[in-house]
Amino acid sequence: MAELVERARAAEPRAVARLISLVEDRSPLLREVSAALTPHVGRAHIVGLTGSPGVGKSTSTSALVSALRATGQRVGVLAVDPSSPFSGGALLGDRIRMQDHALDDGVFIRSMASRGHLGGLSATAPQALRVLDAAGCDVILVETVGVGQSEVEVAGLVDTTLVLLAPGMGDGIQAAKAGILEIGDLFVVNKADRDGAATTRRELRAVIAMTDRADGAWKPPILLTTATTGEGVAEVVDEIAAHKAHLDQSGELTRRRLARIRREIEGLALADVQSRFSHLSADVRLDTLAEQVLSGQADPFAAAESLVESL
Amino acid sequence: MAELVERARAAEPRAVARLISLVEDRSPLLREVSAALTPHVGRAHIVGLTGSPGVGKSTSTSALVSALRATGQRVGVLAVDPSSPFSGGALLGDRIRMQDHALDDGVFIRSMASRGHLGGLSATAPQALRVLDAAGCDVILVETVGVGQSEVEVAGLVDTTLVLLAPGMGDGIQAAKAGILEIGDLFVVNKADRDGAATTRRELRAVIAMTDRADGAWKPPILLTTATTGEGVAEVVDEIAAHKAHLDQSGELTRRRLARIRREIEGLALADVQSRFSHLSADVRLDTLAEQVLSGQADPFAAAESLVESL
């Protein structure tokens, strides 16, 4: 394991891929991987990229990778597909994604399916991010489709959240409903060559001005890009760096990371408790309790209480 | 509480609304509510209704309510909005939904926001369903937007899952990707007056024929409706009843309900454990452990272990 981690730290792609696979498959070695990585993490700037289907997330991610590479930074990409709860692997494999960067050894790209079980995305992604971090990535982009709770979930995994919109799709009410205004540190209106980009930006600015931000100092910029041509993407890279500087100076980086680690520890502890539930003696086993509730002999709260007390 | 439950059982709307509010607000009385309801639940047939935005879910729900009422059944509707993790209440209030049924005392309609915390939809909805069940509803429709994992989540809450599609939206790959083929007991192609409805049905039939179904006997029917005119909706009601009969005869109803109750008990137990985590002594408190992980003194797994052991 120590050797594998050393090879990953030397940015050897196969070692990085192997470690992420161990994490994704929840290998029994997971604990050992995590312990071995611990001294080598905390350097990467983790940036979440979210938005509704159709705003151009993959193209934007690819354009951002190019722009980040142009500044000499090493880049990791974790593409999460939350629409696939049943699949064990993402539908879009690593190989067919972002072929532009396939031969660049300063870029690691990985797709992950977020599973349907407890914790979902949040259960495996932090460990995968730790691997990319230890492998020397300066920036790690976490790309996810912004549906349901997944965009809020992704904001909980990253240092900086970038929300992508497209003209005509991002009117104020939609944005407010999806809860993205609260989570966005940067807003990017992509497809800026289309009609309505300026209107979308104006509307967005108006609704953002109305949201309360406890973190007073940072005003989320709203940028325009055309990811297909790369227009405006360098400015996004600048703003990502500016937000990182703000996080560092304000102490907000430490606060966000501590909150993230707290949630991660709590999630791991709850998963541990859950696995203990399945090893209890027959009279307090979930099956028995469920039968009592079905037959009206117990209510669910009383059943849950006996379960916890028997730990 | 006993009196409130009695009034709800007598189908008094204000008592039903009050009980659901207690559930939704996670009132300290929740346990008492749950215990008082326990002897009176298990009769209602719970039907989930899911589909992508734009397929006509609200109109279909309203048309189904009319068709169910025409057969003399009492109907409950729980409309869940999973896109609103921050809001404490759904954006569409109960009053502006489905005004056609506002004066019908055989119908209860309730909107709920699914929150962003652990368990989401699955944490409060079962209790709300229990209230509607005890209030004498013969059928309860649970309507939710089919995005991300929410449609899989809703399938876990109901006896019968109805998946809505519209012409041109439901091609095989999309459906397979969203995981809806595995969860659907009934498929309804709405907007059947539009071009392509027959094609969508044919494609859907082809992909459904390819899915493995452990429960061999039931072949999910694919129906055509025009919810705005009510065309085809009576047939959907017939198929809902046919599926209920199949569930009863095959023993699958008991299996599904036991699995559901098991998950509910487990969810309540984990929430209880989670609340205990926040009452631990300072040296094993989450804050302290998170700081150790951030500084590289501990890995998240070791931290989670100390948390569980200190319970």
C-alpha cells in the first residue's frame, strides 16, 4: 500500500486509477488507503461544477481543464453521474470523456456513478478526492448534473462551487427554486453567443442581490463564457483563484473543510452503525421489528428505539 | 392526541391537516402521533406517480383523482417537491393545487418539500402516509418529480409505482439511464394526442421486455392517456387495481411493506444515533475529531471508529 501511494504521489496514472478503484469498490483495503493518504492531502483546491442538463457542463469542464493547464497547474476531474443509482459504474466511461486531454499527463479524469444507498455521492467522493489531492493535483474539478439535491450535495464536498447556467434556462424563479443561489460562489452563463445571455446575467444579478450571505465579503461574480470556443474561460480561472484567495484570507477555507470532514466522519460512523444493525441477535433484528410494526404490535419509533438500545 | 386521531379517522379535514403538520414539523409529539395511528393503518393502497418535468404529472394526478372518485374511493394526494431542499414548505401550496377537488370531502391533498438532510423524502413521508391511511383513504397518490434518485426513493415508499412519460421524451436509453424501468409497475404515456405516442409505447415495450424481473408474474402494462381530457385514465385506475390484486395474491404486498418498514425503522434509528453524536463529551466530539483529520493526525475512518465506540 505504501508503495502504491508513493507511485500515486509520483503522479503515475495507473497507481492513481488503482487507488480510486479501491475507494469506489469499497475495498476492505479502504481504511488502509485512507490512512496512507492522510499525511499527503489538503493542498488541492476543490471546485464543484454544477448546472441543469443542457447548459454545457462537459464542454465547460473540458475548456476549464485547458485554461488551467495553460497556467501550468495539474488538474483532476471527478465527473459524477447522480442519475444512475443502479449502475456500478458511470455510463460515460473515462475513455470517451474529454479526449482532448487524453494524452496530457498533467490531467487525471475519472467518472463515478453515485449509488442509491445511504450517503450517495458523499460516501465515496471524498476518498476519491483525497487520492487526486495526494497525486499532486493543484485544482480538482467535481462535475455533477444539477438535479434534485445533488447540487447541494456537491457544494458540501468542495471548496468553491461554480454554478453553470445558459441563456433562457436560468430565470430567477427557477434558480431560487433549485436552491442554487445559496450555494454558488461563482456563476457562469455559458452559451453567451446565444440571445438572452445578458438578460440572464441581469436577472441573476438581481436575485443574487436579494439573498442573504452570512459570509458578507464575497460577492459571487457572474461571468459569460462560450465553452465551445473557450471565450471567457480564462476569466473563470482567474475568479476561481480569486475565490481561493478569499477563502484563505477569511479563514472560510478552514471552516468549510472542517464542516466537510465533520460530515464525512459522521457519515462513516453512521454507515458503521448501520452495518452493526445487521449483526444483531434475532429478537431485535430489523426483520422481526418490521413484522411487529406491520402487524400493528409496535410503532416505528418504538422499534427504532429497541434497535438502538440493543447496540 | 387520541381525540385528534379519532377526528382524523372520522375524516375531519382539519384534524388530518393538523396531524400531517405535526409530522412535517417533526413535533416532539411525533412519537405519540405515530403510536396512536399504529392500530389504524395498513388499509390504503399507496401509489407513487413519477416522471420527468413536463410529462404532465399534476394534470395526471388530478385526472386520476377524478377517476378514482368516480369509483367511489376516498383519495389522498401527497405531492412531494424534491427540488426544494432549503425550503421548509413546498412552493406550491395546498390551496392552489388541483382546485377541481377543493370542495370534495372525499379527497385530501397535501404538498410537502423534501428537505436536504439525512433521509430526505423518506424521513417524513411515511408518517404523513400513515395519517392519510388512518383517515380512511382507499388510495393514496404520492406525486414526485422524477429527477435524480427521487424516483427510486419514491418507489421505496409505495406499493405500486406508476411512471409517466410523454411522446418523444421517453426513448429507451433515457429511460434505462434514469433507472425507471426497474421500478415501474405501470407505465403511462401521457399526451397521447401528440405525434409519437405509439412509437414511445413501442420503444418502451421493447426495452421493458429486456429487463429482468425477479417478480416474474407481473408484466408492467403500458397505457396511453390524455390527462387534460381524461382519455384513457379509467383504464389506468383499472390497472392500478389489477396490480394491487396481484400484490395481494403473490404475497408481494407483504414483502414490499416489510422492506419499507425495515428501511423506515433503520432510518429512525440512524437519526437517533446521529442526534446522540452531538451529545458526546468534548474529547470525542465531532469538532475535535474533524480538527485531527484536517491537521493530518487521524484519518476519517479512525475518527469515525472513535465516534461509534464512544456511544
